[in-house]
Amino acid sequence: MEDDQKLRVRLIGRNGRRRFDPVSKERLVAACLEPGASVSRLALEHGVNANLLWKWIGK
């Protein structure tokens, strides 16, 4: 993903949970589905847990 397509945090709640921009999430999931892409590496690069990213992929 290019710099202009980084995962954007839309909102951080009082409890510290981040809400991510749906378009950014879709781009990240699409990048994970490309052949040879490492979900763990992409999660690390974008500052999200790999398990959360797998959950997004499953939806």
C-alpha cells in the first residue's frame, strides 16, 4: 500500500478503542488477499493486530 492509502483511524473512544475508516479497511483486506501477501506483515506495518485483520478478512 502506498502512503496515501494508509489505514486511517476514524475515532478513538473513551475506552481507547480505535474505529477505522471502512474504505481503508477494505483496501487493507484487498492487499491481504493478493497472492504472496503476508497478513502478519501487513498488520504489523499498519499497527493492527493480525487476529483483528483476519477477522476483517473473514467478513
